[in-house]
Amino acid sequence: MSRRTLLAAGLGAALIPARGFAVGAEPNKIVLQAPGGRTVEVWHWLPTGKRRGTMTFSHGAASAPWKYAKLMGPLAAAGYEIFAPLHVDSTDHPRTKDFPGFASWKARIEDMRVVSAAISAPRFIAAGHSYGGLMALTQGGAQAMMPEGLKGAQRDPRVTAVVAFSPPGIMPGLISAEGYAKLAVPALIQTGDQDVPIGGTDPAGWRAHLAAYEAAAPGGDRYALVLAGVDHYFGGEICRALPGPPQSAQLEQASALADLFLQAYFAKDARARRALDLRLADTGPVRLARK
């Protein structure tokens, strides 16, 4: 499935090492069950150092949780416990062909509900990249298309902050400006000035990724982060392998600002909020706006 079109309970199992990772600071794998008995594999990063909170993470279309190790690692090191399911649209999922088009959207909602049910924390953070950024925003109140056969709210009442890396823009049939305007919690929404849709000819096309920020009502503590020279994959550092060059320094900046945002609005630290607002800037390699 193209990331650009998106069209083309409890912890019943023991923790087992995720493929390619060692137990410890690296993730373990949890196996959960979705409706109908579908298996949901969840990559689980334990926090190192002082614990700050719990986070769910939804990966981009066709990607997988372990392809975000360079993003998850710093967040776990900052004190966050992370639960990241492998969605059915992943090219690494054994049943991906069984969920064409919007069927993957229904499965993603089911995945995040199952993960939420397995989390004991009274409140948590929703995060995601690209297609997963949309997922995180709906957990925070944005209203996307509700798949046929699925009932209940898309918003998770325990989600109190959202971090969305390069979420999609307005997509007729999936998410509208009005749907994004329903976002109900503080959010940090990131993109880069090289994050132009594949095949796009408008050099300012990257601005579409800020649709959720632009649509959200003022006064809700929403931030837009724009990083100079950054594309959709941070040069292959997350989501998919690319020739590069890797944008590792910019990814570190994104991780650090996400952590600062979460200290300010998830931990409700007034000093962190002041520090974050001191980073507000209209120009430069790190542009940060607030509304």
C-alpha cells in the first residue's frame, strides 16, 4: 500500500524476544488477540532510567515497528514504555494481502483498541508516523472515516497527548479538515521542508502534513514542528531503508523536542513548557509554531 494514497485481551502471551533484538533495553514482543481471533504482534520497549509514562506507536503504511528503532530507542531512554503493533498493511505481515485498501484502516483501529485494553496506565500518549500519525491523531480526538462493521468512538479517553510525525494531509474519504478539527488534546505535529509527496511537483507540498495543526482550534496547545532538509523518512533513518544521506541529527532534534513537549503537556511540567515555548521560531533549521 502506498503511504501517499493509503488506498492501494490482555497480555495473554509471555514476553518473548523480538526477532533481531536482545532482551533488555531493546524491545520484546507481546502477542495479543484482535476480534475474530486475529493475532496482533506488539513490539514493546521498556523505559530505561526514570519512568515518565506509557506510549503507543503506530508505524507508517507498509512499514513495521522495528524500522523505527532509531526513534523508539531515544524515547525509551527518556523514560517511556512503548507499545507498537505490527499492522496488517505492513509488507512484513504474513496476512497483508487479506486486508486491501480501507480494510487495513479497520484493522489498525482494532489493533490500537487491543493494545489500549492491555495497558494498565490510567493515561498514555499516542504517537505515530505517516499513516500511523493519522492513527495517533484519531486516538486524540480527530475523526476519520469509521469503517463499516466497526462501532464505538475512535478517540481513546486515556490519551492525553499526541505526537504525530508527518501525518497525512486532507484525504477525501478518509480524513477531512473538519475531522482533524476534532483533535481534543495537546499535540506536536512534525514534518520537514523536503517531505513532499511522491510525484508531487509543488515544492511547498510538504505543508499538507500540517493539515491537522492548521485545522485544530486555537488555544489547545498544538505545536507544528518543521525541520529544514528533512524528508518523510529522515533520509532512511525511520520507516524504510533509503540510500540517504541519513538525517540523523535532525531525527535527534525531533526526538528531543517530542520529549520536551511530553514533559510539558503529559507530565505537566511548567518549566518544560517554558523551555518549549522558548524554542518557538518562524525561521531557521528548526521552526516551531504554537496555536
